[in-house]
Amino acid sequence: MLNEIKRAVGAYLQSQQLMDVVYGVVTRSEPLEITIDQRFVLSDAFLVVPEHMTALTVTIAGSETVIRRGLEAGDKVALLRSSGGGQYVVAGRLTA
């Protein structure tokens, strides 16, 4: 009985696709906008950007050094979309 319940719950969760991976292109960096499928534009209100995707500069001996660049127009990115579709997490920058 317990195994049947586990199997049913597992099948249900798998069918729900709690998160999807989608791909987009940064069309504007300030304020951040990402276009998905060449027609759907996400504003920064719908985007969650982790710290590793933001710019980081430090000043050393009066010289500013870029440690990590932020998202820039033209960057291709992978996004994780929640099941409700209300929030998109920028997972990372794509190289190809």
C-alpha cells in the first residue's frame, strides 16, 4: 500500500514539471530585460539574479579592477521558470 502511494505521488510530481529551463537573451542591462523566444520580454520585476551574475569591481591602489562582469546586452542566458511562471531565476550565462 505504501509503495503504491509513493509511486502515485512520484508520478504526479513528475507530471507537474515544477520547474522548466528556458533560454533567453539580455536585451538591456539597466534596467535588466531578458527576451525569451524573440517575443516575450521579462522585466527585472520578474527576474531573480544571483550574486554570481552581478558585476563586482574593486579598487586596488587607486585602480579599479573588474573581478566579475554583470549581465550585458547580447548575453545568452539559461533561466529557471517556477511552475507558476511568475519568477525566473537567471541560472547562468551561456557560451554558445
